[in-house]
Amino acid sequence: MSIKTQNNQTKNKLKVDIYVPLNQCACMYEHFINSVFSILMEYIRYIKFETKSLDSDDAKKLNLHGNCIVLEETKVITHPYQLKSELSNLLKQKGLI
């Protein structure tokens, strides 16, 4: 597979950012992140995800204050149970599934 093909595949993937307090004990967000990953695994080939700190500049710009998932840098989801339907809808809109 060429680098150009890989870049196009990455570009077409849905961007998912997971925000948690990385500067605190993992026990503060372990359940949340495990729930998120169990949902993401079904769609893993269609998404590009990153785990980010709630103390980051990105989180401040988005005015985030608790564990959450941000889809495509705009849609904020605070509960993992909302993620599955939102992912499905966005992936269909992008024509990935």
C-alpha cells in the first residue's frame, strides 16, 4: 500500500478525541475509557482516535470540564452510551459504513 493511499484512508476516517484527566489517577477515568473503547472497537477501522488531557489547550477551547468524547472536533458526548448511535450516524453520513 502506498503512502498516498494510507494518507487518504487516514483522512477519510472519523476523528474521535477522548478527553480525560490524564494528570490524575487512572482510577478517576478507567471505567469511562473502558466503556468508550468497548464501543470504538466495533468501528476501529473507520476511526482515528486520540486520548487527550482535560487540561490541554484543545479542551479549554472546547470548554470541556469532565470526561467526554469529541467527534470531528465539534460534537461533544459526555456519556459512552450515546457514543454508539452517534458513531453509527456520522460514519453513515461520511459513507464509511
